Amino acid sequence: MINVKSFTFSPFAENTYVLYDETKECLIIDPGCYQDHEKQELSDFISKNDLKPVRLINTHSHIDHVFGNKYVAETYSLVPEMHPDEVEGLKAVPTYGATMGLMVEPSPEPTFLPEEGQLTFGNSSLEILFTPGHSIASLSFYSKADQFVIAGDALFQGSIGRVDLPGGNMQTLMNSIRTKLLVLDKEVVVYSGHGDPTKIGIEIVSNPFLNGMY
């Protein structure tokens, strides 16, 4: 069974996730820890629960989802993993951050995840879903066994990802949501990049952006 622990970090109120199973191996997904106390909070949880980080995953490369890449990579000897088309955005983060008065340490060079396949750790696996539209090549990660999906900034409780940033496209995003997320079981829990968890079934009937899509 995969356990999901969430943290809300940075001025962007971004959700960082630690996923772990009975082996104590864990994934760190979208480390948004910006302040030192946020980095410490993440590390304290990992240490307290005797977890072993084995992979650092980014759903996409927007600034709020990669603030902590360098810290996590160096602390746990990991390399960020993301879709290859997100790399240019990752390289632009320090410059973009400076325009907002945010000093962001450059992320280590990432390795690449495919658009589909399995993401494994411990005794567990997640299905990789290609869900672009909020960014050029966003990925989501689905556990059929444990009935949840880490959806990045594709789908939120009552909303969807913004498309006015580089790589964003409304038609692409809506297609991703319709063909990759809404087809999941209605009881699947959606862990988003911001805000509270929701369920696929709830969003089908109540999300105003999805009216008529199902």
C-alpha cells in the first residue's frame, strides 16, 4: 500500500508529496520547499519515519514545483526526473524567479521519464499519464491499486490548471483531463499541485470547467 503525505510550501502554496510503502522507500514529488524551515520540515518527516528517498520526480518544471530540487537532490543523492520537453522551462527558473525577487538555486540536470509506462519504487508502481496543457509536457502519476492520482497542476478541486504560462494551451489541457483523468474510476482521489484533495467523481459533477465533458 502506498501512503501519501502532503506538505504545502512556498509563497505559491504548492503541494509537495512524499509517497512511501512498507519497504520505507519513498518518492519525493514536486519539492516546493523554498524557505529553510520548509526544507527542514520535509527532511524531519523523512527522518522521523525512517524513510529512504529513492527518486525525485517533477510533474512539470514551473518554478513553484522545483524550488527544492537542488536541496532534495543534494541531501539524498538523487537526480530530478521529468519529461524531456520540460527541461527548457527548468533551466529558465532562476531567471524567472529573479523577476519576482525570488532567488532560486538552479536545479541539477534531470534525467527523463517517458510519456507512458511505470514508475516504480519499493514494492509499488505508478502508471505514468501524459497530461500536458498547463505546461508543455506535464505528467501525472496514477495508482490503480490504491485509487489515487498525483495530477500536478492539471486538475484541481473545482478548477483546472492555468494556461497563460509558457507551454500552456487550453485545448490540450482539456483533452488531457478528458482522456487521461476523467476516465479513471470515480472514487480515485486527486492529489493536486495546489489546494485540497478531491475525487474524480466529484469533479465530474461539480467542476464548472468540466461541464458537459463526461
